[in-house]
Amino acid sequence: MDLFQIWAAFIMGIVEGATEFLPVSSTGHLILAGDLLGFSTNSNQVFEIFIQLGAILAVMIEYRKKIAHTFIDLHHSSTAQNFTLLLIIAFIPAALLGLLFHESIKYYLFNPVAVAIALIVGGIAIILIEKFLPHRHIMTVDEVSKKQALFIGLAQCLSLIPGVSRAGATIMGGLCAGLDRKTATEFSFFLAIPIIVAASFFDLSQNYHLLNKADIIIFSTGFITAFFSALIVIKVFIHYVANNNFIIFGWYRIVIGCIALLFFF
């Protein structure tokens, strides 16, 4: 048993859980962390799928009441039906583009330099959006319109570029569409469920042959640490955005991106 690989999986799980739902790019941080740690298994692709599922399980646990009520009331509640439709509308654009360009994106853009550039550009975008967009009205996720959901879905397409951040694209897209910070963040959490689950099972179907019994402990370690770190971050992040803006995340991205660019270029 390789103790270093288990330790690296532990760190990678924490990185995934801590960054998946923040506007800082979990994929970008995993690529950078993996390169720095020298983390490598014969089934790296499948490992990343498992830790993503650990993070998304945290959202499902945190928002279990809303999710359960939506499913239970779906056949007779217009609110539940509308909320489900909003998620479908927001889900479709990135799902279609992901299917079409999945392999090309992974081949050309999954490298530290591309991630560093995307982190910097995304950080600048966050700062500009926060500084120049007008005041948003307080809302709930059930009040999001179909037009706003489509705009968020189109913004999510940018997150196919590693380093952009799925959470960053959808939250900033929500702000640009007129949602307040808390609503944009919560809608991003809910939208993460179908998009990450779909992407994970798609990747798993392409790479299941890489599964190896020897990796069970490594996978389990990453899954568990991703789940718990994501659960903590979700709780803290929602409290934070209710009272603060996202500018600090923009500066964080710029600093990390510049350091990574100097290190890897």
C-alpha cells in the first residue's frame, strides 16, 4: 500500500470539497495540486469522478429538505414543477456543449498554464461584475425566471474551460441576470447536482475499464474528505455571501493564477 498516494488522495479530496462550490475553479485547483503533489494513479480520471460525487453528496445532504419536497410534490405542485423546469433549462446548454467538445477540451486545455490564465481572467471578471453591476433585488430560487435560468445555463458553458469555475460562471451569471448573491449561490448549488452527476457518469462510462481494486482505499479516502470539506464550505459560504461580495475571490484567483503561471510556464 502506497501511503503517499493515500495522503495525496486525502489532500486532493479536501481541495475538491473546498473549491467545488466556490468561484475559484475546483478543476483548476485539482490540476495544480495534482502537479505539485505528483499525484498519479492508473485511474486518475475515475478518481476525480469519485471525489466530485463526494462533494455533490454534500449539497444533497445540506439541501435534502428542498430536494425531497421537490420530488414528492412534483406531480401536483406548480412551484416544484417550475423549479425542476428551471434546472433543466439551465442544465441543457453546458450538457450539449460538453458532449460535443468534451475530448477536445480535455486534450487542449487541461494543463497548468491554461488553468492559470483562466484563473486570472476569471478573477478580473468577478471584480468587474461586482463593481459595476447595479443593486439586485432579494429573491429565492423559486422566483428565478426561465429567462434568468437560460442566461445562467449559457454562462455555465464557460466553465467547460478548466480554471473558469462552474460555480464562478453560474454565480456570476446569476448576478448578471439580476439574482442577489445568496440566491445566485443557492441556484448554483442546485444546478451542480444534475450537471456534475451527468458529467461524472458520462466520464465513468468512458473510463470504467480503468477501475482497479487496488485503488479502493485511495478512492474512498478522496470521496470521504471531499464530502466533509464540501459540507463545511457550503455552510460557511452561504453565511458569507449573505453579508459580503465576491471581490476577495476575484483577487484570490488573480494571485493564485499569477503564482501558477510563474511556476509552470
